[in-house]
Amino acid sequence: MNGLDSRQADLRRCFRDAGAFVARCLALAPWPQKPGDRLPAPRYRSGMQSVIIYIGAALAEIGGCFAFWAWLRMGKSPLWLLPGCASLVLFAWLLTLVDSSNAGRAYAAYGGIYIFSALLWLWIAEGVRPDRWDLGGVAVCLVGAAMILFGPHKV
């Protein structure tokens, strides 16, 4: 198996695992009983559960954006947009599951996880190893995301 086949196999395994994660999230998520009902606020989730949700959201967002990239920049079929759009909807829904009273804070903390996931994509899917500047930058972002996510905020 050459390097490209290995990376593609790793990417397939990653999306398979992401699918299992999404299925578990769907089983735990509250759903409105009838049209017009509002969803209750998410129940308290531990910091680790929030990180896992953020990782799932990052995979969904990167997968959705890559579908558009593949269509527009790589000449793939427009049918790539169907799973891409579904993936972006999943991304937005997953962010609503994070235990945060403010959407902006949830999005800001997610940013560090997204940057980390994008560098993993660069390495696994595109075969470009991140350099020391990439790693230093993502370390700063993850520290910032942790401060936002775990900090003692005033309510």
C-alpha cells in the first residue's frame, strides 16, 4: 500500500468513527415533541464531553467544506454537495449541544479545536506534515480555547 492509499484508508476510518460518534449524539439529544416546540437548554456536560462534541463538529465542518472544495477546485461531481451540506448542518447542530450559556463563547472555544483538526486534515488527508510554526500556533489556540471553555465565567 503506498502513502496515498494509506492516507485514504486513515481518512475513511476517521469518517467511519465520526459516523458512530454522531449516532451516539443523536441517541442522547433531546428532540422537540411537535413543530414549534423549543428544545430545552442542554443539560450540563463535562468539559471532556464538550471537547468530544467540538471534535465531532470539527470533523463535520471540515468534511462539509472539503465537499465544496472538491466540487469547485478538484472538478468532482456536484453530487458531492449533498453530503457536504448534510455535514455542515450536522456541524451547526453539534455546536448547540455544548454546555454554554452564550453562543459566542461556544464558537470561540470551538475555534481552537477547529484549527487543531484542520492541521490533522492537512497531515492525514493532504500528506503535508505541519511544521513547527503550525504546531506552535495550534498550541496557543488550544490554550486559548481551554481558557474560554473551562474558565470561571460570570453568569
